[in-house]
Amino acid sequence: MPFNKLQLHPTLIKGIKELGYTRPTPIQEQAIPPGLEGRDVLACAMTGSGKTAAFLLPIIQRLMDKPRGTTRALILTPTRELAAQIHQALEELAVHTPVTGAAVFGGVGMGPQEHAFRSGVDIIIATPGRLLDHFKQPYAKLSGLEVLVLDEADRMLDMGFLPDIRRVLKHLPTQRQTLFFSATMPDAIAKLSGEMLKQPALINQERKSAPAVGITQAIYPVQEALKAELFLELLKRDEIGNVIVFTRTKHRANRLADFLEKHRIPNAKIHGNRSQPQRTEALAGFKSGKFRVLVATDIVARGIDVEALEHVVNFDVPHVPEDYIHRVGRTARAEATGDAYTFVSPEEEADLRAIERAVGKKLPRVTVSGFDYARKPAERFEVPLAERIAEIRARKAEERARAKAKAERKAQQAQAPAAGPRRPSSEGGRSRNDRGGRGRPARGTA
């Protein structure tokens, strides 16, 4: 079915064609019609399925002919990257319409975001925490809101945003259209959707979580200590093109980025300890081709949209199968193709078995010919946690000792008797008067 069969406005069709899209994806085909009718929607939609356009297109069409100056749609997302991505998609899809939007998230100044509230942009895309910060101010009113979207609802619950979502709802009109998108449907999500939605259109609700069809998956068994060496080997052989590589922790992301830098592999890193400008710069550099590798933690597993991404590598096996689904979903987006490789150490086999049960098949194992799996790594990749903690404690103890010694010196200086004014030095202990100087005569003399 072509887009023009979905009853979309000609200006939207024009923008869609300029973006190179000819046919809607299945989620777009199913979600756009009830969205245009003003119905609530409850959709299970995997990352990379085209769901962003599935909720943006009905909203844009609804708001095209509305008077400007009032915010009428709110889209809640779990991460800054996803908010920025949706905002970019909005600008591209609405390029021939008067509809405006703004992204509201943490890590950047609130001034431009305040201006968006005051000017009444049509659509606000926000993370819950920063939105609540604005709600503390009198200018942040959404009394004219007509549409609410919860995107990646299950991820928001995983990140502990449910209390924030409930607080946000208190600031919104109860009479509204609500579009609810979630990759999975755990009990907590089903309960929340039941509270928020009224006779929703149900889309793919029973769909089993699985990677996109175009993803080629493979397992690379390897000792933990050799993961970095194996990754470098695949890069040098050009068996991996542009790639997002996921690590379990921020520390491991930093270590892998440093390792790649040492071996002159252009890379950038993105995780929770990076500032928003740093994260934005890293993602922009990766998209432009400046960096071949983007090292990331799961903070961006659902927040990055990179066209023609060739590879995703799980440097560490995720503990939860759903995280695996969303990591590998960064490639083969919008029905394209891509490769997802997972490095598995013997200690991670249990997590791998859980993933294979979730995807319903045993994933193929790959051994890289010519790679020495028995070698001893030239350097230690990661300092063990206990050793890092001991080092931190030793450094803190040293800092406390220095601070204590400094305080004691200051106390000793404060207790020392104040020295009187120094008398001029003299030869043989005599004063200037003794030497016939011009000083005043001593008392008791005529």
C-alpha cells in the first residue's frame, strides 16, 4: 500500500517522497489510520520498525490547520538521544507545513526550552525529568494539549520513570488522544495503558519480541581478556564497517575507546557520564563518518537512528534479552539489512542461552581463522572492580591525610606568639645613637 492510500495530506506526501520513502512499514500502515481518526492507540512496535512516523504523521496532519501559539501535542521519551531523533524526524516530515516543535531534555540550558513553552510550539518532545523541571515554573502550561504520545514506554519503566510519568499526567488535560508505543507488554505497561487509554486500537499486541527480519546474527565465542583484541582484528580485516559497539558499563566503554584510540581507530563514546554536548558531538561525528566506531552503553540502545548502519557488536552480552533485541535493532532499520555480532565469554553463556530462548533459535557460532585464541593479551583491558575501589580508597585516604596535615600547620601558625617589630641591625649590638647617629638622645640625659 502506498502512502497516498492512507488519507494523508498532499503536503505530507510530498515531504515523505523527498525523504525517499515510497511505502509505509507495517506499523505505519496499521497505526496511521486510527491515529488520523483521533482514536487512542496501543501498539507493540520494535525499534527500527518506523514507529516514529507512525505517530508523527497523524499528529502533524491534525495540527496543520490549527491556529499557532498553543502547544497541542506532547511526546514523552526515555532518553535525550531519542527526543533529539524524534525532533529531527518531525522537522523533516513537517518541512512543507507550518507545524513547529521543540525538544526538551536535560544536559543543556533551559532558556531555549522556556522560549518554546512561552511561544507555544505545536509539539514538544520531552524526557520526563526535564519536563517536570519546567512544570515548576508558571510559564509551563499545557492546558491546550490534544495529543499525548508515550514512546518506548517499557524502556521508561525500566529506567524508573513511572512515578515521573504519573506526575506529568497530573499537568495534562484528561480529554485527549493518547498514543502508546511499547516494544514489549509487561504487566506494569498493560496496567498503565489500561489507566490511560480509552477503547484503543490494538496493534501487534501479541507480537513476540524478535530482532528485525533483515538482521544477520552471529556469536563469537572468545575469552573475556581477548575481546578487545578480537574486535580490533575484525576492524583491521574490514570484516566490520561502521559499527556501534555496546559495553556493559561506562568504565568498559571508556577503556575500549582508549584501546581503539591507541590503535588509531577513529572512535567516539557515548554514555551517561558524558555531557549532552559531548553526546551530541559523538553521534554527529559518527553519522558524518568522522568516527568509524561509536562505543556506547545501553543508554542509546533505543535512542540512535543511523541510516545504513552496517554493524552492531555486543562487546558484552546483555543480561536481559530485551536489551539484546534493542541493541541489534540499531541496524537493519526500516526493513534494511545489517549484521549483529555478539562476543561471548564462557562466563556469559547463561545470558546467551536466555537470549536464544527469547529469539526462538540457536545463533550460529563463528571462529575467526588466523586469530590466536590462546594468546596472552599484550595489556590488561579492564582493572578489576575490587582493585579500582582499593585505588580510590587509597587516593581518598591520601587526600584526607594531606588535608589534615595542612589544617594542623594552620593551627600551629595561629597559636604561635606574634613576633614584635624587628629592630635595626647594628655593628657590635650598638644602636645608631651609640655610633653618634642623628637619633634622639636617650631618656635621663641633659
